[in-house]
Amino acid sequence: MPECVSVSDFVQEVQEDWSSPTTSSFTSKMISCRNTVYLLEEVLDSDRLVLQKMKKAAKAKYASGQDHVSHLEQYINSMEKLSVNCHSNGETEVGSAFCRLADFSKDLLSPMKNLLKSMLHNINFFLDSLVKGDLREVKGDLKKPFDKAWRDYESRL
């Protein structure tokens, strides 16, 4: 693994080069600086890929949760219809049991809907804005300015 240059080392080298360009060893450190920039670019690329995978997984989880909620709503409607049928057939105890089970299922369904909505707002929107906004604009932006600055620096020497 190539040697990485810390920010403080870089600033110190630049200050030395600025104050005394003829005795500076900045040109010998340029390769390390370039390697650091390239390593940072690679890390950002891998982070971007991981975030895109997370975004897809979170979107799939939200979609499957919405499907689950709709199936539970159908199940609750079926239990309510079954309850009505049992009451009309004279089986009031069985009908009331199905009615209570439907009410209990509705009570459980509400937190699930809230959880899915919170996940959509807190995780999906955050990942979406991060992948589409902040990290999209960074792709390749570290290497280009550094290479240009290096060429300018070498041409002035």
C-alpha cells in the first residue's frame, strides 16, 4: 500500500515550499500526495457502491413492507366479513372472536405503517440524497484538480 500523506504533513510541506522553494523537498513528496489522492478516490468509489446497494435494499424493504401491509389489510377485511357471517348465522361467540381478532390486527397494523413511513423518510430519502447529490458530484473530482496543479507546479519549476 502506498504511503499516505496526512493533511498536517501536506500543509507543512507546502509552507516550507512557499517560504523556501529552492531548498524545499516538496517535489519528492508529490508522489505520496498523488497516491493519497488516488487512494481517497478509490475509497469514495467503493463507499458510493455500498451506498447504492444500501439504497436498493432499503427501497426493496419498503416495497415488501407495503405489500405486507396491504395483505394484512385484506386479511383483516376477510376476518371482519367472516365475523359478520358468523353473527348472521347465530354463532355470536365465534363472530365476536373474529371481530376482536380483526381489531387486534388493526392495532398491530398501525405501528407497522408508522415504521414504514419513518423508514421511508429517515433512511430512504437520506440515502437517495446522498447517492444522487453529494457523492455523484465528487466522482473523479479529486484526481483532475490534483493532476492539473501538479502539471502547473512542474512547469513553473
